Amino acid sequence: MTDSQLIFEIKQGNIDVYSELMRRYQRKILAFVYHMLKSANLELLAEDICSETFYKAFKSLHSFREVDASFSTWLYTIARNTVLSELRKQRSGTLPLEESGVIPVAPLEIAPEQAILRSERVTLVREAINKLPEKQRSALILREYDQLDYQEIADILGQTVSSVKSLLFRARSSVKIQLEPYFSEPVYKEIEGMSSR
């Protein structure tokens, strides 16, 4: 069944098929939410935010109109707004890390030297991405991690395609400038799969 058929079924009262929609998008939405929260060291809230996104989508499904956007675009928009709302909430009541319930998780090790080098590189790239303005960061995450096309990103961010291309250009340039002191060659491309697409 297509997304449209599933949504039609749900609107007709067959709410059991909503689990199929969740199954299709849960991994992508969770990854997107995780990367958005990473900038505030709140990635442990990713599963809760992801669940909240699907709950909000289910509650609002009756108002979803496919002529306005695809289901996936609509879902990413809900996820982004939910993350931004959580970040605003966290900023207004900033708690020390030990009181926030966020417990840093150590990465799994492969070969100690390689793991340390890779971890340092990945950390540098993520820190560079986390320093970007919110729209640039969102556009870069949606493009590089979620592999969405320009039109989908434009719909999610409420921008034009040319604005998205501009956001991505500025985001990539900023990340590259931030990483130049650390790498004599463009290692960041191989690390995060970043390209000039």
C-alpha cells in the first residue's frame, strides 16, 4: 500500500494501519531528530521526541492534505517543529548536565587507535555542524544524513529551492572553513559523506 492508501484507510477508521506508516518512517525521523538534538547535547531525548512526532502526526492526520505536501515532508516538518519547541523549553529552563537526565554515552570501540582518530574527526565535524545557524543545520542534516531532495527540504523548512541551495552552500562553506585548521585534505567529505550535491 502507498502512503496515500494507508492514510485513506486511517481516515476511514482503520487506525491499525498507522503502525505501518510508523514502521516506514521511524528510522529516518529518529535519525533526523537525533542530529537536530545533538547540537544541544540532548540526543538521549531523540526517542521521546520521535514518539511525540508520530503522536502529533496521528492526532492531526485528519487535517493532512496531500495537495499541500507529501506525508514524509509533513512528518519531517512536525519533527522539526517538535525539536525546536523542545530546544526552546530547554533553553528557558537550563539545567546542569547532571540534573538534565542526559547521560553521555561512550562510543563502541573497534581498534583503539582507529576508533580514537575516527571519533575525533567525527566529533570535529559534528561540532562544526552544531555551530551552524538552525536553518543551515537543518538543511544540511536533511540533505546529507536523510538524503532528501531540494524540493522536500524547501517544503520542510518553508523556503524556496534556491534558498535551500544557498543555505546548503553557506553551511558547507562554514563547515569547511571550521575544519581547515584540523585537516590538510578534505577528510570531512569521507567522514560524513558530505558532498557538493
